[in-house]
Amino acid sequence: MGLGLAALGRPGYLNLGHGDDLGDDRSVDALERRTHEVLDFAYENGVRYFDAARSYGLAERFLGSWLTARGVSPGDVWVASKWGYTYTADWQVDADPPEVKDLSVDTFRRQLAETRELLGDHLCLYQIHSATTSSGVLEDEALRAEFAHLRSDGVLIGLTTTGTEQAATIDQALEVGGFDTVQSTWNLIERSAGPALQRAHDTGMHVIIKEALANGRLTARGGDDEPGDAPALAAVLAQPFVDVVLSGASTVDQLRSNLAARDIQWTPELEAKYAGLVEPPEEYWEKRSALAWT
């Protein structure tokens, strides 16, 4: 399991109950201390994959300061980040929009420089943030040249996917080649990317799963009939195409509960019990887009 920093690096996010988790003090200093506490607990409990993004507020800065303060060597952890969205919320919870997407080569160059300034030699993997087939980003020759140059420096190249185009985007990435990893949403409610992720895994790409708890919908916060965080994460860990599953915890207690998934066996009985949770992709992504930032 890895740790994603989307809910830690900024004062607002769309996970259910996120505002309650952070409390009243959402100052930069308070969130940096919280991030360091969660990172400490993660590292002490065997987590070695950490995932940030330029658009996650100050997540890269918080991660970089933790790596420096703890004296973590570049070869001791996997540090991934993403480019393509610019954080525009100005530390406000309900800014509209909180981030702006631009998958141009100019954005890549600018954000790579920003990422490297904060994460330095720890950066192992740089990912397109929310690639889609309709954006044309996977076939942009100027970008592909930049990716090849970055890979020659020892940084892996990946993409993340989102929305109803996930499977098509993964298949296009496989067709054009040049990607080492793919990060996608797969959970007990939204499983549509599964076959494409298996194809990616079979070609040697590493598969990273995000939003395994459907932004909290699969936890107790989503209702009494939900499986809960650890079983829902165990379901993802059991998939044959999965290499890393990200926890999106914003507290130590949440992460402790999430990590219990490593000790749960996902059985056919559990699969049958929760098979009815599946929603059509269009319905799932419509509900996700309606979630409030808190």
C-alpha cells in the first residue's frame, strides 16, 4: 500500500467528512505538521510509496520537507508526483475552481521544474494528471520527446486516468507506448477499468489504484451497509492487476485502519456480498462530480 497526499496538502477536498478530519486549524503550518505525522506513521508501518501532485496544494512542499527532516535517502522510498493541473484555490476550502487543467508542453516544463525544486532526487515517477483520449496528450510529439528526455534521467513516466474514458485512455497509452505506470480509479463501485488495467499489467506496466474507497462512499461515512475501509481496500489488493493501492488518509487513525486491509483475505463470500454495489460508470462519475469540497 502507498499513501496519496490529495487530502493532506490543501485545506479542502471532496472526501466525505474531510472538513471534520482537519478541524478548525487549517493553516499551512498545521497541515504541514499533520502531513508529517501521517507520513511518519506510514513509514513506521512499512509504506514506501508516496504520491503527490502539483495541484495538491502544498503536498509536494510538505513531502519534501518531511524527506529532508527525516533524512530519508532517495533510494529508500518511491516518490511520485503529477503534472497538468495548477492549484488555484489560494488556500480556500470552497474555491471554484480549485484547480485548472492544462496538459501543454509549456505546463509540463514549468511544473517539472517546480516539482524538482521541492522533491529533488527523490522523484522516481512523473505522471500525466488525468489523461484522456479526447485531450490528445498521449500523442503530443513535443510532450513525448520531453518524456523520453526525463526517462533518460532515470525518472519513470506514467499517466493517471479519470472519468468514463478510463479504459479507452489506458488502451491508447498501451498503443502509443512509452509509459511505465498507470494510475486509475478502481473500487467496489466503479470497476469498469479492470480489464484494461489487466492488459496494462500483462504488458509490464505497474498499476497503481487511487480512490479505492470511492472518496469515502465505501466507508462507514457512506452508510451502514458499506463494507468499511479495510475490507474495501482488501478487495482492491486482491485484484491480480494491482501493484500499489493508495490510501487517501488525512489522519493517523484513518491510515491505521486502512493498513489493516493487508491482513484481510478477500473471499468469494465477501465478493458475493458486495457485488451489488457496482454502478454504471456514467452514474458513478456523475455522483463523484457532485461531491462537496469541505
